[in-house]
Amino acid sequence: MDDMRQSIVSESGAVKISEEVVAIIAGIAAMEVPGVAGMSGGLAGGIAEMLGRKNLSKGVKVEVGEKEAAIDLYIIVEYGCRIPDVAWEIQEKVKKAVETMTGLHVVEVNIHIQGVNIEKDHKKDKADDDGAKVK
């Protein structure tokens, strides 16, 4: 990620917003959407690598111009969710959060679904299987 900064110049001085800050705002907004299991750092050996909360910005690519921003998010969704609905809600929340906090106009929010998290359902199914054996 470049160290491009969006500058806001006023009578009092300049405020510079780095791409990293925009990426963190976008990552936090995306993680608040139901159905999002996490951010993806990319594909490692064909499997999506899920990032922890400390690395949210690594699952986000941001291009910032003077007054506009384009954002790409790499997401892992929960099994069973309706992906188009989750993607639309991510786009809306990210756009609103970035525009509200930075004053930038977000021209696009591209969602890249990198994987599906089945851990919770898998653990539940295993517990059900174990319970069935006990009976």
C-alpha cells in the first residue's frame, strides 16, 4: 500500500489522512456486518487465510485521490449467509463510515469473497453427533 495521503487544507493548517487509516475504517465497518466471519489476507495454498482484528487493514486495498477513494475488501463469510445481501450491506456500511469519518467521496467498494467459514457449524454438528452417541 502506498503512503498516499489525502490532505485537507484549512486556515488552521493541513490534515493528512493515510490510506492505512481509510483501510482500518473500512475493515472495522465491514466486520460489523452480520455474516462476515473475517477479513482475508489472501489465498495460501488455495485456502483463504483469515486475519485477526489487529490485521484488518491487510484485507483491504485502498486507492485515495485528492477527494475520492476506491476500496477493495477481501472477505470470508459465514456458512449459510446470503452472500449478495452481505456484500451489499458491507458496501453501504463501508461507504458511509469512510465518507463520514474522512470527508472523502467513496466512488466504489468492491467485495472479493475469498472463503466460507464453517467452523461454528462444524463444531455444532460435532456436538450433535457426540450427543447422539450418548443417548
